Amino acid sequence: MNISELRAKKETLMNTMRNILDSATSNNRSLTTAEERDFDGLKVKVADIGATLDRASQLGEMRAEIERPIVSGPAPNGNGMNYVSRNIGPGEVRAYKPNEAIAEAPYVGPGIGAYVRGIVTGKWATPELRALAETSTPGSYLVPTPLANWLIDVMRNQTQVVRAGALTVPMETQTLKIARQLADVTAAWKAENAAISFSDANFETVTFTAQTLAAGSKISVEMIEDAILLDQVIGNSIGKSLALALDYAALYGAGYSSNQPLGIRNQSNVVVTDLGSAAGYTLTDFSKFSGAVSTLMGNNFPGPFAAIYSARTAGELDNLQDSLRQPLHQPDLVAAMHKYVSNQVPNNLTHGSANTASDAFVGQFDHCMIGMRTSMVMEISRTAADSTGSAFTNAQVWIRAYLRADVQLAHPRAFNVLSGIL
């Protein structure tokens, strides 16, 4: 029995209870024993249905919270998203901050789970979703653009380099040229009628070249038909897998020869601070992070600064103690720094004779730019196949998602990689 049927049944039972009371009142008498028994029995049934409806309402609120694509305003920690104006002039490119959504408006329709379930069962959440599915190639379905753009913002919310401050630059074509600064322009006082001393050329052009990042999943028909919270399972899991891969590419990407962006660690002119050339360095205080920030400030970057490191490093920093075995006080520069943990920062790097080293990325992350083709493509198929089987024979739905992105640094010296942390 669905929610509407439960509500109708509750209304019928309450009407019957009302009729029992009206009959006694109209005849100016009390309820008979039989009427009391019937009334009390109906009251119990109404209470049971009411409790079921309350649970359904709570589940709906929980699901709405889980499936909410992005918040309408900045969250207290600055990682919420605002929808911003798309009014830009010809030839201009908009860079989106972490709290600005790429989607042009909040997506309020059914989620990806409802779309997949409609394809499999024929039970559509809305006529609009059904109409969109009917325009796709039989057996293979494209996810509607508003939902695909919502998934981009879900992915951005889970990408640590974006949370740390990296800008997202939409790419309308495969490549996009931007200017970046190599060094500071110098100014000098001059005498009257004397020549101005100009700095050498301190700018260059870099080109975003979109690289393809893909993720896929195979889901049984039974799960699609029976499981609740399907939007969370599909949308968030695919978004998370893409976010993790984008994080790794932004930090450690090997470059176009490996079909990846070139990550911060491998870009020229990024500051790399070796903490121990022989066998790495064990953190005993926050001095290395204070030094990393002061180096960047010495490069004329005012902040705010952020750090991305592994969960192991986060635990080591959290466990630092003073001589009284109290948590070690963080210096002001370190305390002001936003800190993010990513499992894409490995703990098995080779550093000298050590093979258990890790890195910490300290920087002003709004100088990291992620060029992204503005559409994420998601395809759903009931007929796709590979060497291990097919969606048709296995009674599955195969989902493939891909986007195209690149990473460039507006100013490489805005980053300092602490290398060799044990």
C-alpha cells in the first residue's frame, strides 16, 4: 500500500469513528459497549497508520537532505555553493570559486536514481524525465544536461583541491589559452624626464588541453527496482570516484604523455622543500608548516593558505604534544591555514633510503585552475557488453560517466610542497 492509499485509508477510518460518535450524539446517548469496542479498535488502526506516515515523512526529509545537489548559499565553512550570473562579455572566461556553482540554477527535479529506475521499470517520477529518455537512442540513454551539471557540482564539492580554493574554469572547446604570471613586476621611483626602468617580460601564455577522465559502474536490475536512496548510491559514488581521480591529477598528474593533466608536484617553478634528503623527516612540531607559509609570503602571496596532506600526516599533527603531554599549540600561521585530508596523497613514496614518505601541499590554492569542459556526459545502457559479459545477459544496467579537464597554475610559486614526511 503506497502513501496515498495509506492516507485514504486513514481518512476512511476516521470518518467511521466520526459516524459512531455522531450516531450517539444525535440520539442523546452514550456509546454502547459494542460502539466503544469498535471506536477503540479504529483508534488503534488510525494511530498505526499515522506512525507509518510519520516515518515515511522522516524518510522523505532524510532523502531530500541527501539528494540536495548543492546549498543555496555559502555554508559556514565556506564550502557551500552560490549560483552566480552568467553575464560575461564576448571572449571573456569566467572562473568559478569553490562556493560558486557551474549549474545555472538549482536542480530541483528527480535525481539520477529516479532516472535509472524509470528506464528499468517504466515507472517515471515525472513526465519530463520520461520525455527526455524517449529522445535517447534505444538501449542507451544520456543523462539530461541539468542533472549532468548538478553532478559536476557534486563532484566539485568532493574534490579537495577545489575545497582548498582551486578555481574552476569552464572550457567551451578542447583547448583554452590563458595568461599567467612568471614573476612579480618591479616598480621604481624615477627622476623628472628620466627613463622608466621596465621589468623583463614576466608573463606567458599557457594552454588548457582537456584530458578525459572516466568512471563506470554495473548495477543489477534487482537493486534498481528494490533499493532506496538510489541517487546517493549512483550519483554520489560516481561523483566521488571522479573527484578522487581529479584530486590525484591536480596534485600528482604525470602530464599529457600519460593522458593526464600535469599536477602541482610536477610543474616547473613550484617550490619543493626537501625535509630530509637522507631518509625523510618525522614531524615533531609545526615548524615545517610555518616555514612553508612564510616562504610563500616571502614570494609576495598574502594568502589565505591551505594545506592538503594524507590521513597519516593529519594524525601525526593531531598527536603532537608538549612536554606536559598536552596537545601542541599551533603557531598563528599554521592555525590560520585551512587543512584538508586526501587519500590521494600517498604514504609510500621513496625518499632517500625511506619508502614510507609522504608529501604536504601548502599553497594559495586560488592560483590552481581546473579547466573543465562544462558538460559531464553520463550514459546508461541495458545492452552494453565487454569481454566479461553484457548488461543484457546479466540483467544489469551499465553506467558510464566521463568529463574532460586539465590543470594549470596561474602562479607556480604560490605552492610549496613539503617532501619526505615520515
